Amino acid sequence: MIEVENISKSFADKQVLFDVSAKFDKGKTNLIIGQSGSGKTVLLKTIVGLHEADKGEIIFDCEPYSDMKTRQKKKLRQEIGMVFQGGALFDSLTILENIMFPLDMFTNKTRKEKLERTRFCLDRVNLKNVEKLFPAEISGGMQKRTAIARAIVLNPKYLFFDEPNSGLDPKTSLVIDQLIKEITEEYNITTIINTHDMNSVMEIGEKIIFIYQGKKAWEGTRHEIFQSTCEELNDFIFASELFKKVRNSVLSQMDEKRFMPGWMKKENDSLRSKEQE
């Protein structure tokens, strides 16, 4: 679990974050959403440590970062996995070498142990027959999976994603979303995802933090988002006609069930289940 308490951040004379507090649960996909320029990326990078907060505290599993000694901070960095928006793969290294890079940098494992771990991660993200290829020789979706494999190769406790579906087609984005969710649950990782992809919000938004003009404006789940009374969130999420129709449909179904007796709700759910089959 990661907690942020009253985080503020400025660049020169421009304040980007204003006293943001939030809790990111372990074993769940925690999403930070918001418009471009809202401060969501700055919040993510501040939690990771790429930016230093002007004010506030970041707490990793009940341990405040400011209280950590140098050795503890070094250990923490090795417990963090990061997937950057563009993947940030090394063009001159093969896929195998890219994934193995953190093992070379931070462990004393033998060559055999590194290969075993690297190939395990390759298999976990369903990449086959690509070990000797270079990033330019594989698709965008495969590059993202390579970046995820590299991020988990050190068995991180905390996993961060900056716009993981940027540049991907909708079908590939769903594959990446499902992979992130599976890895999060399988290894009980605290996963934080910075995104503006509404499909990701609806598919894997177990906990969502909405940032508006540098402040936390709303917090909830993908199910609760349909009942939100936050005007700024609704303008952001349901901006398109398609999502407006989805919201109206969901609210309509919720209204129907609200006035149904218990036996009718069960019958209704059973019928919907059979229809889906």
C-alpha cells in the first residue's frame, strides 16, 4: 500500500499539485485520471521519486519516505517497477537484454539465474520467439509487454504505469489492461496507473483518483463512477455521446433494480446471465 498525504508541488512560479492526499491499495489496480495538464503525471512521478514534493509525505507500507535511511531508500528503489509511456527500451539491446538489464544492474545473480528469471518474465507476458530481436523489430503492443516484463523482473512490490495504452489500438489496449490486472493480483503488487484511456477506467478501475486542476476532486471505483455528482468528473468521463449513452443505460438499469423486490432482482440477474451465455 502507498499513501500520499498533503502533497504539493510547484515548478518555478507555477503550482501544479495542491495538498493531494490519497491511498493506493495493495493487490488492486489504482488509476490516476484527469485532463492533460491536470497534474496527474506530476503526482505519479512524485510518488515514484522522479520529482521531489515541496510539501507532504509519501508512505510505503506504513514507512514514511522522509524517515528512511539511505540504505532503505536504495532498497525501496529496487522494489519499484516503472513502465514509461514510450516504453523506454534500449534500441541497441535485444529484447532479452532489455529485460535482463535490471538484473545486471542490481543483482549478483549468475548468468544462468538471470536467463531463467528473464525467460520466466518473457513467458509471463506471453512473448515468444523474440529474445534475439530488437525493439524496432516488434510491434507497439509487444514493446509494451517487453517494458512490463522488464518492470517485474526484480519482483517489485510497487508497479507504476504512465499511459500504458498510449499509441495502441483498442484491442491491444484491452490485452495490456488485462495483463496489468492479472500481474497485480497474482503477485499482490501495489499498482498505480496514470491514464486518460476511458476503456481502462471501465475495465480495470478498481480504485480511481480524479485530479482536477492539481487537486483531488473525486475518488471511487469504476462502478461508483456512474453515480458521481462531481461535475468536473462527469464532464471528463462522459464527454462523448457514446459514454453518455452508456451512463444513461447503466443508471436506468440501476433504477429498475432499486424498486424491484429481492426475488425479482435475482430473477432479473439470472435472465441477464442466460442472455450473455
